[in-house]
Amino acid sequence: MDLIEKAAKRLEQLRSAGLDVPEILATPNAPEVAAVPAVQQPPKLTASPVREERGSVSDGVPGQNVPSQSRRIELDMLGLAARGVVTPDAGRSLLADEMRGIKRPLLNNVAGKSAVPIKDANLIMITSAVPAEGKTHIAANLAMSIAMELDHTVLLVDADVARPSLPALLGIGREKGLLDLLTDSSLDPSDVLLRTNIDKLTILPAGTQHPRATELLASEGMNRLLADLAKRYSDRIIIFDSPPLLVTTEARALASHMGQVVLVVKAESTSHAEVKAAVAAIEACPVKMVALNMTSEGGVGGYGYGYGYGYGYGHNAASSEPPPPTASS
């Protein structure tokens, strides 16, 4: 059997195996040798994780598949529960009920059920006047509670870039994240997002500390990043754990991008003057809610939440001053 016959037989075997290979071409002056096309072995099929991000910041095209480096992490449900965080596998509790009470008006605003349409209502910042008022605890619980909804997914952003508390609360390490996206144009959100074993919850860490964090959070790059993250998925709620308003400038810069702000007030601790100053710092935000935390009548783990509403649009607030921080159930 000459080389041409061998080549023809090889090609026929490849076609029988289901591979698409060309016919052997012969010309009058061609030598009696036929080149067998190089055939790459078909790749092995392996199960790959679902990628949280589809599309990039630069293209802004929802649903477009691009290479993703986002990785999946396992949150310890027992550890979260021990630290006072609600989990999907936990039964009904006072804490879970209190989170439902806080999230419901926020989600109604996202759904357009408010009296006046709210721009960027799905961007929700959790902040406080001063440190140690429990804002990170509420941010994590609110994100968990919304992740249990049927119609929403949640991105929890650690925006307390100077002193991030979410890693300790959630039991995760310090990772690249928000600030890295703002300083490195080669990064895509999928490179730093952390998918979790809670299907509808994804985490964006604070990232590498930077001396100009305030300017980065107030930059046009931040505007573009938020627009991409917020609009890529119509069902996405983005929760920001922000720095305290009265001790950093980053929180005020971040608040300028938000559609809704939840101001956490520690009962019988934060002064009325501090609360008023904090509310003044976020005056331009369309919707403001005050959550009274750690009340004397609190439930699980000493946490209790009272919530009042200060709704306004721009500087024409209908009620911009919250009630004084007294105990509430």
C-alpha cells in the first residue's frame, strides 16, 4: 500500500470517527505523497464551575461569555451562624424576621413601587456615623437575606477599604478587589469576584489598600464600574459595606453614587448630634433609612433592629432627620 492509499485510509478512519477533515487534493504535477492534515485530539470534557460574570467592564454587553478567572469559595455556615449571620439553612428566627423588615422597603424601591422613581435604587450603602455601630453585621445579614429571595441576586461589596471587617465576619482571607479594579485597567470584575456556595451571593473584597482611596471611590472609573456591575444583571442588588461617615472621607465619596443608604445607629450609644451630622453628609442621596441597632430588647446575639424612614429626593427631603437613638424593638 503506497503513501497515498495509507493517507486515504487514515482520512476515512477520521471521518468515521466523526471528525471533519478535507478531501485529498491532487494536481497533475503533484508528487505521489499526500499530506495528512494535522488533527488535534478532541479536548476532554470536564465539568467547569458556573461563571458569575459574563461580559467585561469595557464592553458592557450583558450575556456575552468571556474568559473568567472568578473563583468559588466555601462559606462556613456553622461559623457564620456562630457570628450572628443568618444562613439559608437556618430555621426561622427573630434575626431573620428583622432582616425581612429592613429589606422589604429597599426592595420595593428597587421594584419601582415608591411614589417617585429612584435612580440607581439597586445600589444600597450600609454605613454609620462612627465605628462600632454594627454596620458590617447588618450589611452581611441584609445581603444574606436578599440572597434568599427568588427574584434577586446579590453582590456584597466591601467598600470599607481602610479597615475592612467583612473578611473576619465571613471567614475569608484578604483578597484583591474593589481598589484593584480601580487602579488596574487590565483587570475585569470576574478576576476578583468571589462566588460562594450560596448560589445568589457573590462577594467583591475591598482589595489592596491605596493612599488615594477617596479619590478612587469618587472617580469616573468608579462611575463606570458601578454602571457595569449594576446594569449587567437586571435582578442584581449591590450592597456596600461603607466606612463610617464622620471618621473618613471615603464614605461621603461613595454615597454620591448610591440610590439608597441605610444609616446604622447603635442604641443608647450614638449621640443625636452625630446622627444629625451623618444624615447631613448623605443629604443628596435620594433615599435614607435609619436602622436602630443593638437595642435593649434585642433578640439573637443581642442584636435588635428598629427602622425608621427618611425619604427624600435630592435636597428636598420629605424627612431628612431621623428619630433620636432610643431603644426600639
